[in-house]
Amino acid sequence: MMRKLLSVRGIKFFFVFLLFLSFIDTRAQNISGIINTYASVTAIDSSSCPVNITLSSAAGYNVGDTVVIIQMKGATIDVTNVSTFGNVLNYGDAGNYEFGIISKITGSVVGLKYRLFRSYDPTGLVQLIRVPYYNSPTVTGTLTAPAWNGSTGGVLVLQSPGTITLNANIDVSGLGFNGGSTSVNFYNGTCVSNYFSGSSNNGQKGEGIVDDGVAYDYAKGKLANGAGGGNQVNSSGGGGGNYGTGGRGGDDLNDCPSGATGGDGGINLIYSSAANKIFLGGGGGGGQQNDNVGTPGVNGAGIIIIKANTIVGNNQTVRADGQTQTTTIGGQGDGVGGGGGGGAVLISAPIYTGTLNVSAVGGGGGNTPWNTISPGGGGGGGGVLWYSGAALPGNINTFLTGGAAGIETADGNAHTNGSVAGQPGGTLNKLQLPQSTNTSNMGSSSAGPNQLVCQGSVAPLTASGGINYTWSPAAYLSSTTGANVIASPTTIGVYNYTVSVTSANGCYSYAGVAVTVVTSLTANAGSDMTICSGTNLTLNGSGGQSYNWSPSTGLINPTNYTTTFTITASGTYNYTLTASSGSCTPSTDGIMITVNPNPLPTLSGFSNATVCLGNSTSITVTGATSYTWSPSKGLNTVTGQTVIASPTVSTPYSVTGSDNNGCNRTSTVLISVSVNPLPTLIVSPASITLCTGNSTMLSAIGTSAATPISYLWQPGTGLSNPAVPVVTASPTATMSYTVTGTDQNGCYKMATTNISLVSLPIISVSGNETICSGNRATLTASGATTYTWLPVTVPANGQTVTTSPISSTITYTVTGKDQNGCTNTANIEITPSAIIATSDNATIDYGQTVVVSISGNGTKYSWTPSTSLSCNSCSSTIASPTVTTGYQIIVTNDNGCSVIDSVIVYVIKNCGGDIFIPDAFSPNGDTYNDVLYLKSKSERCILYVTFEIFDRWGNKVFETSDPNQGWDGTYKGRKMEPAVFVYALQVVSMDGSTINRKGNISLMK
């Protein structure tokens, strides 16, 4: 089963405005079917700029696309084998989602324009969904999404800045978390009450927001909103949950009259504006069977997110219903499956016209026709409608009921036998769809230091940190673009400018600068100060752009607005600060510093103490007005007249007391610690190894002169009672337990025992995952000591086995047991490799060649016979046979699978039979019949030729052995006069035949 800132209002408006303008989908506005694109997220680098998200495939995604990132799972649950099993301890990142915009794509990595403000863990099954924008679309056919497949799907997102008109439904019913399967066909007469099991003898749990392991996959406990499966014997699965709790599955009161074997319903998940999480409907639990007629749990519903300005309902339905188990079992008493949980519908729209129906009901549990004590399946919990307004509009009808409990139909009295209907769903208001607009840490940008200028002067502003800069507001600026601009405000006041900085990789950041225009400068050296001797004092000036302190005696960096006064001698010191800025008239201000002597305060009131190791003592001093203690180790505070000291060794503590002048001196207190002996403590066993799920007894024995001894085991996780000397430990992970024995003096001793929890063996299986169709595969398992295979292999229980002949894709499961008796499974899917090869025959004339080829999925080729072929190892080759020839081709693919095909090249012999000599030609230079040629369609099979022409006196005027050379009507470079000429022709063909011809030729002008 598949499971795991700008605060400036104008800038916010600008972002939203651009979002709608830039990414409106201009395709046809009539929509139906599946409109979103889905990819699973394998990695997220939130520290990069932009945020880099690695996808299973980036096909179908484009720069500028709006996307939704959503995490489907990742919650942590209680895994103790009690009724609280499956309760959510921590939601983690499960249910987190937000909108974003793609700014770049590199291979399978997409970058987002803004930082994610929520966290995501790809191990919790995160998907990225492309969201098309439409101006004002009309839904003309059912709008839906692909079913959740364990990594993607189950979510539909539709948005438009305009109006969405519904002329058809939007439906994601049954597309959420998967229902659990039935058990294997099993009966041993034992009624099982466990909440979890790794054995498929019990019904499988429905899928929920937790990525569970195989050890928890079966039995009646829920998996968060995934329902529990039916336990032995013949109990039914519970209903999946979401906003509403799923109903419990019924008990088989025939074999287990005490009940309590039906699957628990999936829990109700927490929906709130603060958390803003959304979830798929939980899957129903599967029934337990021993007559092979039980039914599985069915699927929960998906998620729908709609964002628009106006929605025209037209009495259509937005539906996210859990599936109902409708399969009717045969005349036996097997357990049946639970219904699926309702989904989540989120609608952000201020205006609704017409009637709109919203349905997120839970699916009904399965019925059983066997007898009056057979169990029905639990009903699925209802889903949620979350809308953006303060109140639900009156023209929206909601259907959020829980699914009905399954019943027995044997006698018409509809007994449930313990099955329970799902709880109804609910509504939430004031939906805020999270949008990634966070620009923090998107780049290091600066607008330069704040500027102070006098009226009539200008302030040069310089930005840095990017390649493109946009300044706002435009008032008094020389330009709104570029790194360097001039601000020329004309009136007194403070002018705040913001620069938007775009980096080379497309990230955005912002910086601000203030330009203050004054009539004149007013220097401020600060208030007069009184300090203690030896105290460094920092002076901070203001009122200009540049500064000078005088005299410079006793000052560090006197030309900076901030300077450090370092004189230690008591007395009074006067300094003058001169503040300047550009063309402004400089201004001055003075400050007087009084240095007081630093007397030693008299500290008293303290005393030594004797404590037990680990106890505390209170230390109080007097003689000053404030106190600082050091070192801090062992103290509850480092300030105050009284501190609590808990030293582990004799420690001298230093306390600094300050007098009424704020001056301080140091006095030292030595605390002597007398240590009482610690009790002795022995823990048994000192260490132990457990298989997962087992328990062990731990005992502690302590002795002390100051009895009795009290005990405390830590941590208390997995312990029966941590405050007694003997406890039962049932850890779920390798643990170190520490027991503390404390005697009546308060002295204590600690001892530790280690429990090594042996995890399930990690089973791996190897072998050829792709083999030639009809062959057998050899599989080898590792990670355990004994193995069992399904389907049956030869041998059935070996480490290395051979399968039956493979003709279709099949999955083999091996169960391995280690030396501790712990088991686990591994799967391998074997796919037969089929090879395809096709070719066509060809026909040629004698002496011709032809390209023959083979098509298909082969990668290696072997042609025979290889004679008369240009290449005997190519998929395409040139054949030049002289007789009809059949070629055999052996085609082999990458997996070593071969197939044989053949090609026949038919050779037609007709050499020289169509040789033709024209009886006239006119070499007059008009380009028509200017040259006399030998003509033949089969000239390629001519071996050689003798072509002679004589005049009427018997003189040879032309001779050639080249069948492609003709007579141009000249003899020894002189044009011949019109006359009749005689030719003699002998042709020898490649097939050995000879043709002799004679005749007349008329030369005309």
C-alpha cells in the first residue's frame, strides 16, 4: 500500500497586479478534465536564491508559471499498542502548502521567485502542482485531478482573476488516500486485539498523513486519519477521517463475542486559520477474511482549491466525497471494508452568483449479507469547506455528513454489530491562501547611507547589490532607474526612497535610504555624562554628515560621529563637536564629562556552607546597591544580592558590588562544601538486547546509611512506572535508561542500563529485474538468515531461488527472518523484455542496389549472408545482389534478447534489352537534341560498350567505350554538315550477354 516585506502597501498591490497580468493563460476558456501538472519534489534548497526545488520531472513547467507546493504526509503518531495508537503527536510539515511563481528552470530543478515561508520535508511526500490561469473560464465538462498515487495527484487547483462559470461539476471524489486491502485468507480461531501488526493475517489500515512502516501496517489501530483494518476473526475495517472522525468497523460476534476487534475510525484532523493546513481524506480499513470474500477499504477524497473574483454556480456541485464500499460479498461472514473520508474544498472568492453546491461527505461502510451477527464497515468522516468570507453566502448549499455505518442485510433489521457512522465535517471562514512573497535573504542590497542636506542642495544616492535598480517614489529624483540617481527635494522634511534590486540570478531585494532636508545644521554632542574611573565611554554625535571632536585628547577616532573616551583620571573634561554636511554651514555643540573615583565597597553578610553533593546553598552579601557574580557555573543567576549556588566541587565565587555612583569593585567569597557520601546503586541487567515489540524487567538495588532510598527512572518513555525499583520496559527504539537512587540526605547515585532494540532486518533482493520474455529469473535475498518467497519459487525457502517463466510483469516478495527471530520483507518487480523487429522486402533490376533496413527496438544486428552487403552489423545496409537473395537478420536489444527476421531482395534480369539509338539529332546549339547518346534504362548493368559512327565514305567520325559519352556532331573539332551516318554498336552486359546493332543516323540543323 502506498504511504510518507515589504510593508509598503503599494508594493504588495504591485506584486499581486503583476502576478495576474504576467501569468494569465491565454488558451481556450472552456475547460474540463485535468488542467494541472504534477511532479514529486525530491529536494528543496531553501538557502539558495531563488529557492531551488528538485522535481521528478520538470516537463510541463515554464518560467512564470504559478505553482502550489504541498506536503501530503509527515506527521508523527503514538505507536504504543493501546487505544491511543495512531493519535497524532506532531503534525510536522504535513498539510503545509503555499502558492509560488517559477523564476527559472534548469533541468529538473525549478527556482521560485520568492522564498518559501513554510517548511517542507520531501520525505513526507511533497508535490509541486502547476496552476494555469484563465481570464474567465467556463467549466464545460467535469473538472478533476489524477488520483493520489503515493507521490502525486489528488489535488485540483483552479484560479482566475475574473469569473469562473460552472456548467459542469468539479469532482475529486475518491482521489485521496488509499483504502486498506483485505487480509490474506486466514483462520486459526484466535481473536486478535492488537492495534498494530506486521502480519497480513489482519486487515490493512487505510492510508493517512503518516508514512508508516510495515510493522504498523495491519490490525485495528488507526493511522492518523487512515482507518484501522479488521482484526481476526472476520472483523470489518473502520472509516477514514478528515475534518470529521471516521466510524469504527464492526466486530464478528460469532467468533469473537467479546467484540473490540473491528478497525478504529480515522481521527479528525485539526483545521485552523493559525495552522492553515489541508489534508486528503483518509482511506478506509480493509476487512479480515477466511472465506476469501472480504472487501477492502475504499479511498478518501481529494483536495480542491478555487480562487476567483466571481463564481457563477448554476446549481453545479464542487464535490470531494469519500468513496462508499458498494461491493456485495458472497454468502459468507467475512469482514468488509470501511468508507473513505471526505476531502477538503477551499474557495477564495468575494462574489457568488447562482446556486453553488459543495459536497465533502464521508463514504459509507460496506454491508454484509451473511447473518445477524456479521459486522458492517465503519463510515468515513465528513470533509471541510473553507471559504474566504466572514460568513457563508446564502446561495451556497453544503453537504458535509459522515458516511453511513455498514450493516448486515440478512434479516432486514440492519444490525451494525459495532460499526459506527462517520462524524460530520464542517466549515471554516476567513480563508487566507498562503502566497510565497517573502523577499528576506534574497540578496544583499544597499541604497547607501542616509543623507542630510541643506535646503537647495542635492543628495547623490548610490545603490549596490544587483544588476537592475528601480527607485520609488519618483518625486525629486533625476531618474527612477540605475544604481546612481540624484535626489533634489526642495522643501524641509524627510524623504524616504526605496530601491528594488534585481540580482543576476533573478532574485529580488529591497533597500531604503532617507534624505533629510533642513534649513541649517544643528550639532548634538549628547547630554553631559558622569562615569566611574576606568570606564570607557562612547560619545555619539549627530546633526551632520561629517564630524570632528576637539580636543582630541583621550578620544579614539575623533573624526567619526561616534568616538570612545578613555581618560581614567578623575576630573571634568569638556569637548566640542563640529557637525558638517556639504555646502551647509557647520554647527557646533559641547559636552562635559565628569570622571568620579571608583571606591571599594565593603561586602559582608556571607558565610561558608556545607552541602551534599548535588544540593544547593543560598549566598547573600551586603554593602553595595547592585551585584554581579562569576563564574556562572552552579549559580541560578549572576545578578542580585542573593544567589543559589549548587557547586559540584569547592568553588570560590567572585561578586562585584556597585555603589550609588554606578562604580564597582570586586570582593571574593570562598564557599567550603562538605560532601555526604553517595548511596550505592546496582541496576540489573546492565544491558540487554530486545527484538522490536518485546518487553523486559529492569531492577535497581540501592544501599545507604540514610535509608530509605527513592528511585526515579529516566526517561520514562516505554516504562510501566518510573518511580519504583523494578519496572517493565517496552521501548520502541534503542534506549539508555538511567535510574537515580536518592537517600534521606538528598545524596544520590545514578546507574544506567542499555537496551539495544534490534530493528527489523533490512532485507534486500537482487536479480535481473528485466529478462527476456519466457525466461526464468534467479533472485538472491540478503539481510537475514532464512527466507520465504511469494509467489512460490524453486526452492520456496532458499536465499537464492528461481522463478517460473516470466511472461508479464510480476512482483516477488521475500520475507526474511534474522538470528533474533525478527522479520521484514522486500519486493522486486520483474519485467519481461520484448523485442520488436520489422522489415520490408525489395525488388531491383540487375546491377542495381537497394537500401534494406530493420526497425524496432534492437541495438545489435547481424545479417547473413554478408556478401553483397555494405554493412552486416547495421540496422540499415546497402544490398547489391546479382540474383534474388534472402537475408536473415538477428536483432538483439540492450537486455540481450534476440529475434530473427528476414528480407528478400528480388533481382530482375533485363540487361540491354531496351538499348535505343535515336535515328536523328540536331546539333544546332539550341540545347535540344544537340548530342547523340546511347539510351537504356538498364545502363547500370552494362559491363562495357563499343559505339562507332561512320560517314558515307566509311570514315570513322566518332568512337567511345563510355556509355555516358555522346556525339556532338563534330569531327576533329569541325561541325559536320547535315547528312546520313552509319553507326555500329556492341554492348556486353554484366550477365555475360552481348548485343550487336547497326543503323543510320540523320544529322540535321
